[in-house]
Amino acid sequence: MAKKTNLEIVDQLVAETDYDRYIIQLSKKHERAIETKDLTVTYDGLKYAMNPATIAFEKNKITSLIGGSGSGKSTFLRSLNRMNDDVATVGGQILYQGVDLNAPEIDVFEVRKRIGMVFQRPNPFAKSIYDNITFALTQRGKYSRVELDEIVETSLKNAALWDQVKDSLDKSALQLSGGQQQRLVIARALALKPDILLLDEPASALDPKSTMQIEETLVNLKNNYSIIIVTHNMQQAARISDYTAFFNMGKLIEYDLTRKIFTRPKVKLTDDYVSGNFG
Amino acid sequence: MNDELYQQLTKKSISTKKDNFGKRLSLFALILIGLVVFAILFFVVSRGLSTFTLDQINPFNFVFGTQWNPGKTDEAGNQLVGALPMIVGSFAVTFLSALVATPFAIGTALFVTEVSPKWGNKIMQPVIELLVGIPSVVYGFIGLAVVVPAVRNATGGTGFGIFSGVVVLFVMILPTITSMTIDALRNVPGHMRESAYAIGATPWQTIYKVVLRAAIPGILTAIVFGLARAFGEALAVQMVVGNSPVMPDGLFSPAATLTSVLTQGIGNTTDGSLANDVLWSLAMILLLMSLLFNTIIRRIANRRALK
């Protein structure tokens, strides 16, 4: 009989093990930001890109989603504010304050106002710094100049960018450095006053100093926002997050307090991954 | 369940309605264009086929016959409606002009993108774009005034013929192929060039083995666009090709193309006559050919997308 490759062994382990007992449940006293019940994603309608995942995220905490490339962590994250709508079929429930966001009658544009998202590449619009932040607001309602000014200022302050750009709000956002652009994009998301901020590897295209600034920004933000962040950087997850969820090959493997995941994970796969012995 | 939130999340906002309206608007535009295209196809094909249905012309004789004199019959009583001379004429001027234009176009494009981007961007590209916009009658007029007399002096014939048509079309399609080739070369990512230089390739090796190879689908698309333009060009060709619907026996003998016969004849025939019907059949052949060119372009573009 042919010897199994490592990948096949892992595959088999994942298939055989009942991982639900490695997913911690939040108790009653923990307020929930958002939770999923048997959330699945398929791209072709046949095979799960994301196997049924049931997980609850605590309010005003930072949760890291970690795992290798193709583990499904980004797919999972994008499902939370229905960014996968036109790309994939998402099954199961996404519960936000008791409402199932995955229901067909839900207005996805309203959902995305409450659940903001920041992507890997800094992607400011080709507008001024000011207009980048006010864009979504002016599309959706009437605001006076004073109100807009105030929102721009608070958003930029929250994203720790105000001091650097307060004199050049009319300049093109594309002239900012990568790290500044990423914080501008965060400010843009904050301008809508969302509850939850989803970040898909927000610092992986940035240098260490900008990364550090983004991390500080996120830690400061968690007083007012619940943050879910996908990251490839294990130190980053360990540094900033309260909870960590480990994904592997389209499956949620283990979910626990960050310090437990990084010191004594219950699943060997998780241990291998966080200690760098993986693959 | 949080009812208030549910209300907020499910009520259709004005923006959502506008979004749906926009979707319907663009769908309507699509349907309208689709209808127009379908109507043109239907019209040309139904009129074009009447040659074979109403007038009982054998399609084989139409496509491969070499005598073109609608309304006249030969001794056996067959209508003289052989379109082969025009088909050959059209293909000859089209492919010869593309054959000559392509090397020049690629050379120019390489100069603009690879050899001297600064000079190319400033001077060459505006000039090329200007050439694309010149009306074809101007090209035809210059052909008539310059090319035809020159050919007449050189060869001793009338000067009208396939060669003159090729020269005029060459000048016409050169800017088209060039500017599209420039786009194709520009789309080759800069890191490919850097990677080639980094393993010690010379600029020429980089251009020939890396950049051009990567741009092949784009360049092919450019050439097919040039072919399509040359094939469909009527006026400029008509002014210099000689308009004699006989099998061309050389580059310098007068000939005719599908388009030149159409523009000449369509005003001089009566609706419903055989002479008119066969012109529609020629138009149908033209239409089918441009469909073919389009299909080829799409095929190439799809192959590029797969990479």
C-alpha cells in the first residue's frame, strides 16, 4: 500500500475528529458581537470551502483567525458581512443581535454599514482624504458640513491618523504612505459607526513600523468596537487578540482564549501550526 | 429576536431601490443593443438568402463562379453572378496589407514601449492616435493622387489595382495595429522585464524572448482587428482598386472587393431585382466574415484570460 503523504494524514485526521469540543462556548455573562451557527461556504455548490462552523465572538474584544493559505479563514470572514454573496453560496446562520444576517430578505448594504471591512491591500478611493471618509455617508444621507467635519476628525483620530493629515485633508489619499492609507481605510470604515470591524490581513503589506501603528490603533479601538482579524502573523495574533480561532483546510479546528491557543492548545494540529512545525 | 433591528435591516432603503433601478436600466440598454444587432443580422441574412431562394441561384456557383455581370446570362442561360473575384480581391488586399503592416507595427510599438518610452509617449503615440482618426476618404484621396500615379509610372499599367489598394490599406491599418500592440506590450508586467534582466538577459533577449512572448495574444488581437478593419473598408479601397470585377491575374491588374462592388452597385440597382439581391448576398458574406473575425478575437482574448 502506498505510503500516505502528510497532507493526506492531516486530511484524514480532520475528517475523523470531532472538533466541536475544542470550540469554547461563551457563557451568558459574555456579551456577543456576532455568532455563526453551522456556517458553510461552497464555491461550486458541491464541496465545502468552509465546513459547518459554529462560533461566537465576544463584544469589544479582538479575535484573530489564523491558519495556512486556503484554510478558509478569509472565506469565513468575508461571509460575516455577506461579501461572499456573489462569489459563493453561504449556508447556515449569522446571528447579529438575534437577527439572522444570512436570511435572503436582509438588505446587505445595511448590514455592511454595521459590519465594516478592511482588506489586505490599502485601497483608498482616488479622492481626497476628506472625501474618502465622507463618501459612504453622503451617499446614504444628508449631513451638514459641520457634522461631516466632526465625523472626519473623530474617525481619523480613532484611526490614529489625524495628527499627520489634519492640514492636508484636501490632498489625494493616494499620496499617503501604505501604512497611512491603511489607517485611512480603517477611518473610512469607522465613519459609518459600525459595531463590528472585520480585517483581512490588514498589516501584511506594511512594514513593521506601520504594522505596529495599526496594531496599536486596533487595540485602542476595541473599547468601542468588536474586531475580528485574519492574520498570517502569529506574533500579531498573540500580541493583540483576546481570542484566537484556528482554521485548517476549510474547517474550524480550535477556538479559545489566545493565551491558551498559543501556550497549551488542545489539538495537535493547532500546536504544530502555532509552533511553526506545520507542513 | 431584535424586532427593531430586523425592521431596519429588512426595509428596502431608497439606495437599494435606486440600485435595482440602475440594474434594470442597464439591462434595458443591453436588450436594446441586442435587438438592434439581431435586427441587422436578420435583415441582411434574409435579404441575402433571397438570391438563392427567390432567384434560384446555386450558392456554389455564387461563391465559386468567376464571372460577375448581374443581369446577363452565359450561352447556357446561367446568370453571371460569380462572386469569387471580389472574395479573392477582398482577401488579397486584406491579408497582404496586414502582412506588410504587422512588422512595422510591432517595430513601432517596441520603439514606443521598450526602446524609447519617453520620446515614444510624447511624440509617436499622439501621431499614431491622430492617424487612427483620419477619415478613410482622405486616405483614399491620397492613394488616388499619389499612389496610383506612382504605380502607373513604375509598372506602365493603369495604376489601379490590388497593389495600390494594399498600399492604402497598409497606411490605414498600421496605426490601428500599432496602437493596440502598444497596449499589449504595456500590459506585460514590469517585473517580467526586471526578472529577465536579473538573470543576465540583454534588452533584445528580454524583448524578443520574454516581452513579445507574453504579449502574443494581445498582438494577435491587434492583427485581427487590423484585418477586420481592412476587410470592411470600402471607400478608400474603391478609389484605388480599379473596380473591375474580374479574377485578378496579378498585383497590378485592376480588381474589385466585396465592399467596393457594394458601394458602387447599391445605388444603381432596383429593389427586388436580381442585381440588387446579389449585392445583399455580398453584404451577407461580409457580415459573416466580420462575425468570424470577432469570434477569432474573442477566442484569443479568452485564451489570454485563462493564463
